[in-house]
Amino acid sequence: MIGVRIADLKSRLSEHLRKVRAGRSLTVLDRDTPIARIVPYEENGASLAIRAPLPDAPKLHRVPLPPPLRLRRDIVELLLEERQGER
């Protein structure tokens, strides 16, 4: 697997995609932190398996929901506060 920084990926995208097409995987790095992986596309979808629920699994409409949160604040305010903290 090859590690590629974002700036290098942007400037030489076609070259890197040719490597992926040839079967190599790329790890995209933000500075030295891995943030994404580019892997060759598999036509048969072997990496994703969909399976049926177990026979004794409850039906979705029978699964109880958790109780509602008891907040004294507006949930939208909390979301906005959390999102502003990330900037």
C-alpha cells in the first residue's frame, strides 16, 4: 500500500489512479495522518456481503426504541454549538 499526501494526490491524480487500476491500494494522508483509502474496484462485489437476519431475530417493528432524552435545552442549539466547536 502506498501513502500519498493530499497535495500530491491532487497534482498527480491520473498517475495515482493508474496505479489503483493496476491493483495497488493508496492511503491518503493529511500531513502524516491517514484519512482515506483508495482501493481497486471489484466488479463482483465480493467485499460486501448482504445476509438475511437470523431466524430468531425480532422484527424491526418489535424492537423497542430508547426513551426520549430529557433535556432542558433545545437540541438544535446543542447541535449548532457542537458544530461551531469543530471550526
